[in-house]
Amino acid sequence: MAKTLCDDCDKRFKCYTEDTRTLKNERGKLLPRARRTIIKELPFIDFKPYSHNIISLTLAHVAKECSYRKANQLIDEFNLKAYGWHKERKTKGG
């Protein structure tokens, strides 16, 4: 896990930069992973009970980790407005 508050070493800066790189790599994988999740769940909206929840959680995760703009782009990309999702006007940090 995160080593930004290492007790076992004096190289806190090194641990911090390693964690920052890991976080950036995870963010780079987030959007493709979110697209795959939405593509997988889209055909099951209104047929399987948790498809709405899975897509909503995916969009919320993208909004939190990337930005609301990216989440809104996913809503446009997959025409989720037709299924009841709406765009958020908030920006990250505000």
C-alpha cells in the first residue's frame, strides 16, 4: 500500500514519488476500465437489478479520480442520458 508515511525507512521522498507514479499509472488505466465496465453493463440496464448501480458507481469513481468532465464525456459517449443519467456541472475540488 502507500508508503508516504513510512516508519521503516528514512527515504520518505522516494516512497512518496513511487506512490505518486503508481497513482498516475492507475489513473491512466481508469478510463479504459470504466469504458469496459459500462460496455459490459449497458445491455443489461432494466434487465439485471444492479446494472444501474454499477454504472453509477463507475461514473462516480471517474468523477472523483479524474474529473466531472471525463464522467460527462462517458455519459455522452455511451448515450447514458437516454437511460436516465445526467451530466454534472461540478468541477474537481469545487
